[in-house]
Amino acid sequence: MTQNTQPVRVAPGGRYGTRKALEAAQKAIPLPAGGPPAPAAPGEGIPVVRPDIFGPTQRPGEPVTAGAQLGPGPSSLGVLPDDPVELLRILNTLYPSPGLRAMIERMSRGQF
């Protein structure tokens, strides 16, 4: 053991033969001296601020559907078109179906 590494330590117990394998692994690649920083004790560190779930909204201008796939507000689909046929085409690329394709063809011809 050098001065910059931890001593070889293996927890008691375990399956037969694992102690020798763990000792060999620690000897092959020794852990640096000092080890990882100790975890903070409860109550120390960054304070947690919990939101008031029954209080007023913090985002009054944001629609409740923000983040949903459809409806007003931002979504993973981006800005959705106002044309219902175009919207159905987008949905058909995400979830292809023969019924949806037939509906797009009828609506494109003006047959609602």
C-alpha cells in the first residue's frame, strides 16, 4: 500500500470466493486516499423549498395544457396548425392507422 491509497478492506460475509476476488480488485486498482466526501447530515446542505400546492398559481399566463401533446401551450409537437386536416396528417405520422388515413382523404375532398 502506498501513502496515496486506502488500505484493502472487504466487508465480512458474502458468497464463497468473493472476498479473495474483491481483495484482488482493490489491489489491482487501489482506491485513492481520502475516499469520496462524506454525505451531508440531515438538515444540512441546500434548503428545500416546497411549493404551496394549494396557493395561487405562479404562472398565471400559462395554459393548464402546457406540456400536453394537444391543446394550447407548448408541447413536444411544437406549434400545431389551425387546419384540422394538417393536424390529422401530423397525428397520422405519429400514430399511423388506416381509419385516420381514410378520414384525412375524406376531409381533403371536403366530405366531412
